[in-house]
Amino acid sequence: MAELVVSRLTKEFGAVRAIDGVSFTVADGEFVSLLGPSGCGKSTTLAAIAGLDMPTAGLIRAGQNIFFDGESSRFVEPEARNCGLVFQSYALWPHMTVAQNVDFPLKLRKLERKERKRRVDEVLALVEMTHLADRYPHQLSGGQQQRVALARTLVYRPAVLLLDEPLSNLDAKLRDRARSWLLQLKEQLRLTTIYVTHDQVEAMSLSDRIVLMDGGRVMQIGTPKEIYEAPANPFVADFIGTSSFFDGELTSGGATGRVRIAGDSEIAVAGTTRIPVGAPVTVAIRPDRLSILASGAPAPDEAGTALHGRVVSRSYLGGRYQHEISIAQTLLRIDGPYVLEQSEVHVWVPASSCLVFERGASRPRSAVRH
């Protein structure tokens, strides 16, 4: 295992800059996800680490081994990097059994037969595929094929494990089971791992830290909790979880400030000490932090704002309902266990639930969600 360092990595395809100065570090034994919408540069970054793409500039280092250095024009070929790569398609040899597929990388490395068998047996037990060692790929389910592909990579003991959307070919239920199994495996191995995904649930549930990317750049690096609860900009707030957005002007600051939204409406917000009064801002609000005030009920004993709105849609999401409520020319989403039968409601918006950003700080675009 080794610490992986990526510094100022850049990759250009003609006039297109697919990776633009990307930097991050994966500690020894850490599991880090590269997360973002389609076309954000995460798979290109993984390919550069694996040696499948020649970067334009930057540095990639695993421990003391330099894989790429743009300044010295050093480039180590993929087979000399000791990286394990599992693709989206499992690419198993159809004419080989499970055991033979797993054994193949060891044969290429010319290990002795006895050592090869010991390692194959060991890794098949690790991925719980010993009982299927004599089957062929076409006799396996998608989840079982995924385990074989991972075993084939783990058997030669790579210093760094690279996973490129390995669960995307599985159906929803199988993907959930595979994610739980992969989480258990991660805790057993503690192998330095980079996991590429566009699925925020996968990234949140598996990762020690997340590198969230967009447009070839890093938007934020942090633990799943840090990125969800303290997003660095509106794009992050929009991509991780669900948020509703109000544009307005900060009319007062401090620990609890106020933002003027459409018309003369104002809402109480928290965390505005670094934003100057009068600045144009964007307010992001999570739907799970809102509540509906019963008719005639007093406001909760906390800083916040009651906003009057009209219910425009109701969706049943299995065990909970999501409503869209039109407030100040904006659709505000709110989640709850009960359907709202009334057409007009008062929504309680705690000041602590409002994330405030100066306008222009990576305003969310139509991010691709899956």
C-alpha cells in the first residue's frame, strides 16, 4: 500500500481541457471517491493515474514512485505501476473458469504454481466465490462476475486499487447488495483506493473522503458529512443531496442575517459573517430541514422564517412524500411522512438550514444526476 499524490494534473485534448489543475492526496489505506456529473473529468483523472492516458502537465506519485512528472517528462508505463484497475465492464475471459481468470495475472508474472494456487484460493475466499471456482463467466450473475473481476485484480496485490464505476452495470437491488459487500471488503483490506462514480449514494456510503469535480476542476474535497453539511458552493449543494435555491441580497449580516428575496420578502439566514451587507447572494435550503406550520400554530422557538406558499406538486417516494411549493417565484422542495392535502401552506425555514453563498460562486447548472 502507498500514499497517492496527484498534483496540478492537467490533460488537454486539442483545445479542450478535460482536467484543469486537479490536486488531491489519498492517504495509505484510504478510500477516496472521484464524484461528479458525466464529463466532469473523473474517469480521465483515473486513466491518467493508471497510465492509460498521458497527462499534459502535473505530477502523479505513489509512495516514492513517480508515475508521471510533466516537468521532467517522466512517464511510467501502466504495467510498471502496480495499480489494480477494475473497469465498468468486467472483461472476464469467457473460455476460462473463475479460478483460471483469477490465476491469469499471476501466470503473466511467472509465479510458481504452488504460490499461484495459494493466492487464488485466498482471494476467492475473500470475495466469497470459492464454491464457484469451476464455473465459467456466462454461468455467473452480474454481481458474481463483478466479484471475480475484483478478485483478479486483488490477487497480484496492487499498491493502489482503481475502481471505475464497477457497480454501474448492476440493477438497483443488486447494486445495493454489492455496495454493502464492497464496504465490508474495504474495511478488511484497507487498501489505498480511488473509486470513480457519478452516484452520490455510492460515494457517500463507501468513501472516507470525496473529491467532487465539475468541468475538469475540483469543487470540494472532504468527508461525506462535510460535503453534505458544509458545501463549498451552490454546485456542491445542488449535486450532493437535493437543495432549493433563492437568489437575493444580503440586507443584514452577523451570526443571524437576513436576505431579501423576490419582492419585499426576507428570510433569516445563518453564517453570513464573511459576506458584506448588500452583496448579491444565493441561498440553498435542504428539503429535509423544513417543516409545515399547522394553521394558527406559533413559530418554533428558534431563528427562522415562516414563508407562505402554494403546493404545486406531490410525489410519493416510498415511506415519504416530496412536495414542491411555490414561494417568491421559486419552487421549494420539502420532504415529510405525510401528504399535504391543502393547496396553501406556511413553511418554517430555520435560519440554520440556510446555506448562503455570494452570487457567482459556481452557481449550479443543469447537473446530470443518476
